[in-house]
Amino acid sequence: MASTETAATGAAATGTAATETASSDLAGLEAGLDALDAVPVERPPLRRVLLHKVLPPVTAVVLVVAVWKLLVVAGVTEDYKLPDPSAVWHSLRELWLQGTLFDIIWTSVSRGLLGFLAALALGTPLGLLVARVPFVRAALGPILSGLQSLPSVAWVPAAVIWLGITDAAMYAVILLGAVPSIANGLVSGIDQVPPLYLRAGRTLGATGARGARHVLLPAALPGYIAGLKQGWAFSWRSLMAAELIASSPDLGLGLGQYLENARTDSDMPGVLLGILLILFVGIAIDLAVFSPLERRVLRTRGLAAK
């Protein structure tokens, strides 16, 4: 009897030791995999940033201005069609000296950002609903795709008739242009989420709103951010179309209305300046907001985003 108990005790000790050894091996394996997945994020040196990030766009701008100047000197067309770059610089300097440059830019940027935030608040739950409810997807999916392909300028006449030449009409055009892009981006991101993530979330009790917050949205974040970038582009384009067509002194002077005023006055340097300012704002928002956000998301997923 004593020998039996001794054997049982030895077997239990052996089993415990084996279990501890297996647990230790598993922990070591997991640590090794985590080390392999971890991507070290180091701040690049200033010289590398200047060489790879700053120099290429500066070089492109210099080349464009040089070609522009050569075309003017060669006299390929009349001055009123293609003014000298110095004339555009003079128009910019006049706005600066008058103290209206930042007011014009801010009038449009504030409208665009506010309209984009409203589109974000509407497009996100709509995208979740379309992605997760088959009946809603069958009903609204084709409509969202059609609205996304519809030029935003087509909504301007209807918005003016409905709401008048007011800020409300501007925001309506922005929403109609941006909400479908944001919703479709989120739907596309959710469609690419592995089903294993959803099953694991349900097993842990993450269902309904909790599942959407803790599983769906984080897993679909790359596609969602792509939709946000496209949504901002549609917001900005929609706003410029609305300001160009539905211009009024009551709305304040934004970039679109400045561009339309320059066209009315046959001020080609002003027209080119308006185009360049619109382009500059769009690029600046993307570089300041969306590109860093996208790089951060990619890095957290172990992807070497440059």
C-alpha cells in the first residue's frame, strides 16, 4: 500500500514538473513570437528626413515653377492666359498685406472640418449598420456606392433650392459627398476582418456595441482610415464646388468664392493663386492629420510603414 502511494506521489510530481516545463516552453515560445512581431520604431535622423521627405517635393515644386517660367518667357500663349509666376506671388503678397489671406483660408477650412466631423458622426454608425445587418446592406449598399460615384457638384443646385444660399447648404453638400465614402470605407474594412476575431470576441463576451467598439472597429481600422481620407477629400471637393456656385457676401469670403471672384474680374493671377491655395490646404491636412494616423496604425500592426 505504501509503495502504491509512493508511486502515485512520484507520478504526480513528474506530471506537475512536465506541466511546468511545458508552460515554461510555451511562455518562451510566446515571448519569442512577440519579439519577432515587434517592429522597433526609431526616430529617423534629421538628415534622412530632409533627404527623403522634404527634398523630393521641394524639387518637384522648383521644377514646376521653372517650366512655368520657361513657358512664359517663350511666349507660348498670351499673358492673360498664363501669367508670370511673379504675378501670382504679387497677388499672394497683396492678400498678406491686406490681412485677409488667413481669413479666406480659415473660412473654408473651418467649414470643411466641421462638415467632415458631422459626416464622420453619421458615416461611422451607418457603415457599421450596413456591414453587420444583411437586409440593410442589400437595401443601402448599392445606394451608398452610387452616391459615392455621384459628383458632389450635382448636389449644389438642389441644396440651394432646399436651404437657400446659406451655410446649411454648404454643410448639406459636404455630408452628401463625404458620408458615403466614410461608410463604404468602414464596410470594406469590416469585410476584411478575419472571422476568427469575431468568434474570439463573442467568446469573451464582446457582443453588440461592445463588440463593435473593442473588436470590429480596431480590426477594421486600416480600411476605416482609408475611408476617412477619401471622406476628407470628398468634403473638401464638395465645399469648393459649393462655394464656387453658391457664392454670396453673406457667407463670407472663402477660397471657392475668392476663386470665382477672380474669374469674374478676369484676374488670372488670382485664379491661379486660388487653385494653389486650395491644393495647398488639401495637401497640408493630409500630411498633418491622415498620414501620421495611417503610419501609426500600420506600425501598431507590425507593418514597416515608411
